[in-house]
Amino acid sequence: MIELQPSDPRYPERLRETSFAPARLWLRGRLPPRHVPSVAIVGTRRMTDLGRRMARELAMVLARSGVVIVSGLAQGIDSTAHAAAIAADGVTVAVLGEGLLFFETMGPVRRRRIASAILERGALLSQFPVDAHGDRWSYPRRNATVAALGDAVVVIEAPRGSGALITAQYAVRIGRALFAIPGPPAAPTWQGSNQLISDGQAQLLTSADQVATVLRVRLAARGAEKSALGPLADRVVALLSGGPADVDAIASAAGVASADVATLLAEMLIGGVVIATGDGRFALR
């Protein structure tokens, strides 16, 4: 474990440049060089299947393209983003809301397993003393650090009052590009992220290309292997050629499970084939 102060050349430059840079950081693993682009992906702990698939697909596409995935290793969207980056053989940095030693001995087992995998290719970072437990005041501070470490911030499925919205506000404050993926208007877990878009604080994210453009990276080509959902994709395109539709309507018309359609639409959205209309429906791009 390494202790860093702002004067240390290993201290993250993106964070050092802010007015709220912590006086000390504790680090396990290795932080990527400053020139490597990074994106913070955040969202609710109580994610839906659609939110999980969006987070996984976006993180995998960007990580595969050499972008560092930053998040807070919380249950839900955060952990999904970290796990997806690892699955894509990418680099990911987890910012903890508790001390490193406390987390390593008392943290939830599932999160500790993800942390072990993160350390093989990335880093764990905390601004709290090693034995400090997480508290209501520590997580907003952690969220500010998450925002600072990303060149851009993407909010996926955040309810009103979510910690992800604190991350978003810090992103606006320090001039980071802010994106949000829209969800069904009536779904409580999407209301905060939808509000970011309607208020004009966040750009509506319709494709990973938008993030790649901000980060000045080229998305890696997908593998040549044919997806098992290939025929279903053709049917979805045919159905959407008649106009926008939601997941359940598409699933009913195609005669398949809604979960399969949600998985495919997440891939098609991030891949730029379809767009989210903002009212819970999808349309051809």
C-alpha cells in the first residue's frame, strides 16, 4: 500500500488540478499514466436488467478500446462497470468510500473478489485512513474524486437523490463532459438521470461513439464471431422500421423474452444502431 500526497508525482494529475484534491491518498495497484483516456461510469445500486446491460456493454466497448474505466465499486452499476472492464481485458480504477484496510477485511465478499481482479490490471484508491469505515459523509467525497479522475462522466440509471447525481454535479463543476443514458420515464431508478438530460446538464448518450469522440479515441472493432442474437437483431430492425417501440412491445411482436430484447437493445444502442427516444422506447438511428 502506498500513501500519496499532492506533491508526489504519482498523485493523479486530474485530481490534483481540482480545488477539492484530498491531502492524502492510499493506493493499491498501479494507476495508469495521465495520457491514457478515462471515463467514470456511475449509477444506482438497485439497477434493473436494462441498466446492468447498458453499463456492461458501454464499459466493455470503451475498455476494449483502451479507455480506463473509473467507478466507486459500489453494488450495482459501479461494480458492473468494473467487472465489464476486467472481462474486456481493460484497465479499471476503483475509488473506495472507506479505508483500504477496512475494505479488505470487512467489505462485502463479492466486492472484494472484484477488487482482487481489479488489482491485476488497475488500482484501488481511497482518500480515507486505512481503517476508516464508510459513512454518509464519506461517499459524497468519494464521488467527487470519481468525477475528477474521469475525462468524461456517464450516468446510467440514477434515481433522484442518488450518489451518482453528486458525481454528475462535480463533473459539471470541474468541466468534465457529462453524459446520461435515458430510461423509462415512469421508472423511479431512471428519474435522476432523465432529469439531468431534460435540464440540459448532461448530453443524451445514444452511442459509445459520443464518448469516444470526447476522449479522442477510436473504438476497437468487435470480434468477427457471429452473435447468437444475430437473427433477432434483424427482426428488431424490421420491427423498428415501422416506428419507435419499447422493450415489451418488441418482445411481444418478435415472440421472445423481454430480457433477450433488452440485452440486444443495449448492444445496439451502444453500437449506434438504435437510439433511445427518452420516453422508454427505441428507434432506428
